[in-house]
Amino acid sequence: MPKGRGRDKKAKKRRPAKKKACHFCTEGFVVVDYKDVEMMRRFTTERGKIAPRRNTGTCPKHQRLLATAVKRSRHIALVPFIKEYFR
């Protein structure tokens, strides 16, 4: 059996991923508000980390704004750095 044959089968079965639409672009947000705690929690993981673009589907511009907003809201204690049960 040639070496490259196993990889070809896996490549054929995989479908291209459906691209997620940016939440901020579709809703028409201009500025990501750091005081909106529910939105900040939506874009953080259960451990309190900032969720990556590949999971949330945000565009690069809004991901940078989102990261800054989450860091600001953490700094003024609106959103915790880590969740309570992981401390």
C-alpha cells in the first residue's frame, strides 16, 4: 500500500467548515462595551479565559476589541479573572 493513500481517504471525508458570522458585524455594533457583563461572559470560557476566534466566529477587528473589553471589565471587577470553583 503506498504511503499517501491513507491520508487521501481522510481528506475526502472531511467537509469544509461552515464559516461563522461575526456577532458584532451582523448586529451592527461599532464599539464593544466593557460594561455589558452578559456579553463579556458569553465570549469567555467556563474557566474565565477569552474564547478564541475559531470558537466564537468573530472577525479579527472585533476579536481585538473584545479582548480589550474583557480585560477592562476584569480590571474593574465586573467579570472575574477565574471562576469561583476553580480557585
